[in-house]
Amino acid sequence: MTEEQKTFSAKETLDSLVQRLTDLSADAEKFDQGNGSAGRRLRKELANLRLAFQQTRFDIQTTKNNRLATK
């Protein structure tokens, strides 16, 4: 098993992303009440999450490919 495979955990990564998304609920409530700054924070964090989801997809594919190559 390579070092990359040891350090990447799909479950831990997904749990972290879910927690980050859940943490946004306070700003979502503030935005719904008319707070424009909360909307900007939401948009920024959602953009960051999109990048994190893309990186997670890449890591999963890379890990899968590495596992297939070692068989």
C-alpha cells in the first residue's frame, strides 16, 4: 500500500465535508432573514466546498486506479 492510500480516507473526508456543509446552516438562516453578508459567506464557502468535492472525487479515482494497478 502506498503512502497516499494510507493517508486518504474517503469516510473521513466525506465526514469533514458534511460537517463543513452543516456549519453553514447558521449563515443560511441569517441570509434568509435578510443579511447580505451571510449570503456572501455562504457563496464563498460553497465555492470552496465545490473544489473540495472535486478534489475528493480525484483522490477516490486515483486510489481506485492505484489499487487496480497493484493487483
